[in-house]
Amino acid sequence: MVFSDLFFLFVFIPAFALCYLLATYIDKKYLSDGLKQVNTCKNWTLVAYSLIFYAWGEPVYVFLMLFSVLVNFFVGRFIDSQQEQKKRKTALVIGLVCNIGIIAIFKYLGFLSQILIDMGVPITKPNIALPIGISFYTFQSISYLVDVYRKVSPAQRRFRDLLLYISMFPQLIAGPIVRYQTIASEINNRHVTAEDFAEGAFRFLIGLGKKVIIANQLSLVSTQFLQNEIGSLSTSGAWIGIAAFMFQIYFDFSGYSDMAIGMGHCMGFHFLENFDHPYCSASVTEFWRRWHMSLGSFFRDYVYIPMGGNRRHQMLNIIFVWALTGLWHGACWNFILWGLYFGLVLVIEKYVILPYIQPKCPKFLMHIYFLFIIFLSWVLFYFTDFTQIKTAYTALFGGAAVKVDFISKAAIFDHFWMWIAAILFSMPMRRWAANLTTRLTGSNKALEQNIFLIARIVTSVVILVLSVALLVGATNNPFLYTRF
Amino acid sequence: MKRSYIYLITVIAVYAAFVIVFDFFPRSTFSELEKRELATFPKPTTKNVASGQFTKNVSQWFSDSEPYRDKFMSMSMIFGDNLKLRLFENPQSNIKFHAATDDAATANDMEMEMETGEIEGYDNKLTANANAKIANKGIIVMGEVPNVRALMAFFGGPNGGANYAKACNEYNRVFGHQAKIYCLVIPTAVEFYCPDAAKSATKPELPTIKNTHSKLNDSVIAVNAYTPLAKHANENIFLRTDHHWAPLGAYYVAQEFARVANVPFRDLSSYEEKVVHGYVGSMYGYSHDISVKNSPEDFYYHIPKDVTYTTTYLKYNIDQNYKVIGEKAPYSGQYFIKYPDGSGGAYCTFMGGDSKITHVHTSTANGRRLLIIKDSFGNAIPGYLFYSFEDIHIIDYRYFAKNLKKYVEDNKITDILLSAVISRAYGGGNDIIKYINQPEGTYNGLVKGSQPKATK
């Protein structure tokens, strides 16, 4: 099930909301002693719906996830119960091996087998389907074990609550990767105000709009150019196709994150931000501090720093972490190449561009440099086949038989306002609009708040109505990151 | 706090309205816009539940059969239409496609081509400079409301059609001793009306037609549909808002077929012209372009006046995957079905659709009995051949549960016309070969026995 599925929006969410409200009532009325907050029914409801949500798409692999949580539950308890560092470390290593083993088997075994087959080893390639969201929930499991090991948070005493953390449906299949320490206290102690709920609902609708109104429309453009007969791609078509994909993936993924954060908000969970207008960056280094922040910080804290960070062999650490980041996205050489590409760029930026060029270079030139580098990277990300990658780069740099064609022009003019919207909403428009309103209304706070309210209501209703209209008749509507 | 409540009450009210509509209102079963039956609730089986297919199908059913589906889709198309920049539109592009202009090629040239069997390419001068855009599914939409034309792009290369030619040759091998075999490949509107600017969005169809013809055995007779259509491209030979051709296009091709089959043929003065006004065909649903909906056209067809005929149907029951699962008892009916003005189903005027075997017995007692194996393009042809054959049997290539050898023998067929639109001819062929030796009563790949009996 995906968030932008009509079944999710109009069957799953209302059913969940009713049950969750009832559970809240039962917790308050019958289970609470009036002094301490009780979340028993609410948490069971959330767990049950999360399992239904996952089993809807993966009726068999839901048991794999349950097994994974069970293993992590016992390992976490063991780590927490031990005082001796060596035993704690051994348990952590066992837990990590289990988690990495699961993802290695279900995500990478086919890829590794293919490498061996290509090297002449006579083995059969296993046919294992990729469980949805395995990359996300495995990383959350690792985060849990490491946080317990580092004594950042205590181990969960209830299996249900650990299951809730790992399987919570808003962030289960495409992130953000929620660190255990971020929501550990909210699992059993959370409170939702009307402001929280309104903020969550608004955030959810913004995410829905990003996905359905912008990303889905741009996917029509990117697909038109990049999926059909790549050999006949014109130069202009290559630029427009990749540009469309560049915006599509941002609005698709950040839209999903907004929806997840919004739903979390409505239930009293405060997930950390995952995007911060990454295309406004002036360097790739800055970009990776603004794009998929939960993944970047995970690798920084759990891989890069333990490897030595900037204290020893930093260059090697950077390259390794970025190769790993690429591999996380998919068991395919193009993703590894994509990761290495960034590793290389980041090294060059660190040692050359940021210290020597950026201080002297106008910001807009740095921004153009950044956009060019990031634009080229999406070619590696989009195509899994190296011949296609080569063809696309050839077309981009003028090697196509046709330089400018009618379809490219049509793609610009027929979707003109969508392009404008994509460019504008890649920038912090909401912040700018809010600042402008504040400035215009001066000290009249009531007027300012009323303008905000009207703007929010109009935006929300327009997004909801338009998204529903666009979803009716949309045949294929998955989020790009659910395949990782 | 108060403002948050105002926000929540407003948004939840709108959302709740959607929930009520989507969850409790009657679900749509047919999309007039897309001209198709919508998904029905899936049946759960152990296998499909375990594989996740059942839940996937439930989601698909929910997303396919929404209440007011067509209205929501129209709304999304209006949104899509408003995304374009209108600044550079050419006000002169309001082309009337079927205005009486000079012929695109001279009549003599065309007649020469038909005689020699050589087909020359068509040079589009009618709409060469029209504005165009690419809509959903790569459909080329050109012109301005109310004369918009939507063109289905063709993606085939020059080597296509070989398998279809092979199928024709196989028919000739099996039936050649008792019937003449004709191969007809029908080009589509994009071949004749595609503006120069949009040429890169489609491929030429003529190479596929030539390739198909070149692969035919000498005894298979190629019917050249291309040349008569090119000759009359300035007439109403293709529908603007549908992927099919117009009946007039079928008329000119039927005329060419009658010529090569050496049977009599009557011109349009022997027909009564009928019209369905305000017709909008399938291209609106395919292209998702509102301008197509806003450009309704007149659907003209012709009913023969001076010949008597009876029509018998054997209608198949088909499942949601369009597989034959049974058949009804044969019944007599109208060959031409009158649709009201504004109906989107006007192309079903002929026989009421595809999923049946049709037998037309005419008063033309000339001993010639025709079998047509066709797709939906072929539906428009038989009505122009009632003066040419005493019996016409029409089989759709998707719906046939009998043994073709027996059918041809039982009905003493003398001519077999294998008619295919270019997109099917490009890769098709096996779809009609299988019928030659198919056991009588084959439903959904299984021989009759456990199949449902004929129903009234």
C-alpha cells in the first residue's frame, strides 16, 4: 500500500483513525489511573494497522519483519542487561550480523551471485523478491541496537513497543529512517494538541500534493523521454528527461517524507526532517546535508565516525561510505557508481573547491556548478544498464543524431506551469511567503494569523481535491523510494 | 488553538465528504470516457491472498471503480490542459481537416499504384504546419477546439508485419484450394495527418505495409488500403476523436477490395447516409486531453438501400480479461445499430461490437461467400460489401471458439479477407493461425466439456 493510493486515503486512514480514537478513549477512560499516561490500546492499534499496512503488499515477508524485530528485541534486552563491555559488544556484533545478514540475503544475494556467475563460478542465481522497505526497517533495527549499546536509550521492555518503532506504518517502507533515540520516549508518552494535529494534517496534504500534483505529472515527462527507445533520444530530450526526473525524485521522496512526518505528528510522534530544499545548495557537500538527511546522518554516525571519520584516512572513509550509500539504494552497479561519483566529488570539494574556489566564486556560479553535478548524477541513478547510461550521456553532450526535436519543445510548453511550480517549490516558498506576510501585517498579529489560516485552508482543500481528481485514473503511482 | 480547530473542522469536513462518496456511493461499472468495463471486486483464493495479488487487486478495484470516475478524470484533464503555456499558440492553426481541398495526390497516380501494386508514400500537405502537442500515451493532439484531432502514434520499424504475412501464407496453404486469401493492412490517421513538427513522435507506417506485402506468397492477394486512403485524405476518412477510421475510409478500402476480388461494388448513391452528432471517441480517454472532449464530431455511416439482408449473431460470453468463457444461442438482429446523438459508442454501430460471430445473408446471389477475420477496424468494412457477396461471415480475431477448417467448409467460404490494423499486423499473426486447427468449442484455451452451456 502506498500513501497516494485511493484505498489508503479513503479506506485505510479512516478505519485507522476511528480505531485509534476509540483506543485513545479506552486508554483514558478505563486503563489510566489518572496520574500516568497509558498508551496500551493506542499502541496495539498502531501495531495492528502497521502490520496490515505491510502485509497488504507483503503478506509473506511480514513474517520476516516480525522475525527481525524478535531477534532485535532479545539482542537489545541482552545488551541492556549486561554490564561487561565485552559481552555487550559481542551481543551487538551478533545483532548487527543478523540484521546485515537479512538484508544481504534478501537484497544483495542475487547481485553477488551474478558477480560470481560473471566470474565463471558455476552457481545458480537465487530468485529472491526484494521485501518492501527492508532497507529502511533494517537500518532502524541497527539504530536501535547501537543506541542501546551506546546507552543513548534503554532497551525496550515490551516486544509490542519495539515492533511499533520498527513497523510504524508512516515511516515503514520509505523512511525517513527514524533513529530510536528520536522517538523512544514518545512510544509510551505522547500528547497531541489541536495545533499538532492541524500541523500534521497540513504537512500530510503538502506531501500528497508534492507527490500527486508535481512528481506524478513530471514522471510522465521523464518516462516519455527516458523509457522509450533510449537510442533515439535527442539532445534536448535527454536534458528535459533528466531534468524532469531530477524534480520528480525530489518531490516524490520529499513528498513521502512530508506525509510520514505529518502522520507522525497527528499521533504525537516527532520525526526529524528529511529534506531541507536540497536544490538550493551551492555545493554537493551542502546538498547531502539537505537531502535524505536521515540516511546521511545514519551513515555519518554509524559508519563514517566509527571508521575514523576525519581523524584518520578520511579520504578512504568518504569513498567507502559513499560506495555503501550507493549500494544501499540498490543491488546494482549503477548505484555503486552513483555513490562513488559522489564520494569523488565530495573529496574534490573538501580538498579543492570548498577551501580554495568557493570563497572567491560568486554564489550563483557555485549554484550552477552544483546543479550541473547533481543533474549528471541522476543519469547514473536512473539507468541500471551501462549501455543506456553511455547513450544518455552521449545524448546530453550533443552526440545524439537529433539535437532539438518537437517532443522536447512540447514537453516544455505543454507542462510549462508544472516546470515553474517545480522550480518555485524547490525553494523555501512557504518560509518566504510567511516572512512577507509578517512584514506586511506589521504588529497586527491577529491579521497575520488569519491570513495564515485562510492560506492553509485554501491550500489544503485545493491540494486534496486536485490530488483526488488526479489519482482517479492514475494507473501506476508508486513512490520511487519504496523500491529501495 | 481556535484557529487550529477552524482549520481542522474545514479540512476534515472536505475529507469526510470524499470518504463518504468513495466508500458509500454506488461504484462505477463502466467508463464512458475510457470506453471500458471497470474492475470488479476480486475473488480471494489461497494462492492470490498468499502472493499479495488479492490485496493488490482490491486496491486496483478501488482505484478503478470510483463513483463519478469520469467526472474526476475530466477534472484532472482540465488541470492538465491548463498547465500549458498558451503564449506561443498559433491562432491560424484552427484547421478544418475535412475541408474540400485539392487532392493530396492526383487520381491518375493513385489508380496507377493500385493497378501495379506499388505503393507510393503519402506527402501530407493538409496538416503539415499544424500546431501539435504530445499528450498521454504519446498521443499527438493537433489543432484547436472545436476541430482538434488526436493521432495514435505508431512505433513499429520497417521489418514488422512479417509474421502476419506468414499467417496469411499459412491460411493460403490450408484454405487456398477452396478460397482466395486476401491480406489487408490498414494504416492509421497518423500516417496521413501528422504535422511535420510531430514526425519524430511517430514512425512511418508504409514500410511495415510494404514489408508485409513483400512477404506474401504469390497466391495471397494484397489489398492496398494505403493508396485509396491517401487519395481521399482530405475527406472524412478518419475519426478525429477516436482511434478508428471513419466509415467513409472503410468504404474506399472496401471498394479496392471488391476490385481485387472481382466482385460487384456499388457507390454511395446506393446507400442511405445516417449520422450521429456530437460523437467523442476513445482518444479523449486515452490522451487525457480535454480539448479532444471539446471537439465533438459527426459520425457518418451508410446503410445499403437496394439489397435485402438478414443478420445472425453468435455472441460469446467473455470474462473481465476478455477471454471467451461461453456462448449464447444464435439470434437474429440488426446489422446497423442506431446510437443517439452524443453517444460515445457510435463506432459500435456495426454489429454492436466485437465479441461475436456475425453472419450476413444478402440477396446478392453470385455464389461468393466471404469470411472476414478482423479487429475492430474491420467492423466498418462489411456493410459496404452486401452488394458484393451473398454471404458474409465476420469473425473477430480475439473471439472465436470453433474450428476454423470446419467453419470454412460448412459455410462453403470462397474468399477469406484477413484484415488487420497496422499495429496488430506489425507483430500479430499467431493470434489467427491458432484457429485453423483449434478444437471445436475452445473456451479460454480449454476445450468444451466443463464449460458453461449455451444460454438464452
